[in-house]
Amino acid sequence: MIEVKGVSKEYGETIAVNQVSFDVKEKENLVLLGTSGCGKTTTLKMINRLINPDEGEIIINGQSIISQNTETLRKGIGYVMQNIGLFPHYTIEENIAVVPKLLKWDKKKIQDRVHELIKKLHLPASSLKLFPNELSGGQQQRVGLARALVADPAVLLMDEPFGALDNVTRTSIRKEFNDLEELKRKTIVMVTHDVEEAFELGDRICLMDKGEIMQIGTPKELLFYPVNDFARKFLDGQRLALEFKVLTINDIWENLPNATNKTKEFSADMSVWDAMEKLRSTHFADLAFINNNKDCKNVTFDDLIKAFNQYKNLGKHE
Ligand SMILES: Nc1ncnc2c1ncn2[C@@H]1O[C@H](COP(=O)(O)OP(=O)(O)O)[C@@H](O)[C@H]1O
Ligand SMILES: [Mg+2]
């Protein structure tokens, strides 16, 4: 769906983006991850031509973006700006309706779509007549998302979409975001400096440093097959928790004991982390899991830890 090929951008002496190449598949969520200043925003903005690269090419739907009319291109791409970027003197309704107005939708269609979206994003109807500064950070964030989604673009670019929020709000909005049907049919490129966020939301993660790609792969690949020291060290602080979250019961299945006493069964697609949480919060000594072959195993907390350690020591991911 999106192909970025050997793209570079310099600002005077600063090489903001250096020979960056990646593909984004249809309906995939690719996360650009890296510390501040590594070139994430610049990369993102080149996709909708807010910035033109010095070098390289970007192709969307088989067509080079420079051969497309900029306005037409941007109409097909929703954009959530870093720091939300709502228009302060527009009401919430006006903020969301900017693109439909440009597209000359009729009033009724705009109104219906705006109402549909605020419902989906859990914003109160009473907020429509308010101005951005009268809303909480979390609500403003939802408005930013509504504005990007309003014309139902196939591609969505999101720059630190949860960056302006406190940690608690962030975590809960992220969960909602993951469950939002409207986002599941979109091809998304999302920027973040937050490792946990990248792992939670990304189908694949593109880890960047100093304008270059260090590694691109699934969360599992980044964790268990780091390609260099940078990639390894970048995740080290959160490694254990990430591993528990990324691995599922299926992944460690063969290392779990075979005991079964059929009780309520959970899917083996559950992450090791969630299984640990469940064991902790319920008072069961074990949980029963069933995999795709309809095999069943009963698993205690100790079984989980043992199987997890075995998985790591088997060396299949070295
Ligand atoms: N308009 C600009 N003029 C000069 N330097 C810029 C400009 N935009 C970005 N840069 C520089 O390019 C580098 C990458 O910036 P950016 O893409 O915004 O990084 P990130 O989004 O990863 O924090 C940084 O060193 C930044 O200072
Ligand atoms: Mg940025």
C-alpha cells in the first residue's frame, strides 16, 4: 500500500532522515519508534508531502506521490498532528468538519458523520459547540482523531497521537484505540517514542536512530532477534514485561506440562502476561487453556514461569 524507497532529508548540516526504506501493507499498523530527534516526524510528513524528500521516492497504491495532485493525495490520507493541533478558534464541530467542508459535502452529511464519530469516540454531544481549550487533553485527542477519520481515508498518519496525555489516560485511550472498528480497516503509520505503546499498537515496528532505520520487524522479532546492539539496548529496560506481553500461551505450549482436568478453558492466544494477571486476580491455582488443535492444558503460575524460561533458553531466538 505504501512503499518508501531510499528517502533522505537534510536541513543544512543536519541529516534528519538518511536513506530510509520500508513498506506498509494494506490494513497494517506500522509504528515508527525512536528517541526525540531521530527523524520520525520528518519521515511521516514526507508521506503526505508536508515535506518533500531530497532523495528517494514514495509510492502509495502503486503511484508515486509526486505524480499526484497534493490536494487529492491529502484527501486520501488522515493526519493526526503531534500535540493534537486543533484550531483554537473553531468549535469542536468545526474542527472535525474541516475536511468535509473542503470536499463540499452537504450540511446534512457532515452533521451525520460528525455525530457518528463523536459517538464512536465517546465524546459527549454537548462538546460540539465548545472550543478546544474547554475540553480535557484526552477529549481533545479524540477530536484530533475524529478530524483525521472524518472522510474515511484509507491511510492514516499519526504523530505521537497520545503524546500529550498523562499516563493513565494514555493507557485507557490506547485500549479503546485498539478496539475501534473504524481503525481496523485502515493502513496506519504511527509515530511514538514510547516503547510500550509501540509494542501494544504496532503490527510491525520500525526502530530508528539518527535518521536511519536500525531494525524493522514484528514486536516478537525486535525482542527475540535484535539485529544490532542499538536494537538490543533500546528495549532492555522493559524487556521482561514486553516478553511476557508478546508471547502467548501458544508460543510456550510445548514447554507446559500435560496435566488436564477440564474446567473453564481459555484460548491459548492469551498472552503470558494476561495469563499471569488472571492467575493473580482470580484465586485459582491453575487455569485451563485450549489451543487450535483442541488440546488442553492446566497451567499454574510456576508452570508459566518455567515454560517461559525454557522458551528463552532453547536458543531458537538467538
Ligand atoms: N524544519 C527544520 N529545520 C531544521 N531542522 C529540522 C527541521 N525539522 C526537523 N529538523 C531536525 O531534524 C531532526 C529530526 O527531526 P524530527 O523528524 O522532528 O524528529 P522526531 O520526530 O523523531 O523527534 C532533528 O535533529 C531536528 O532538529
Ligand atoms: Mg516528532
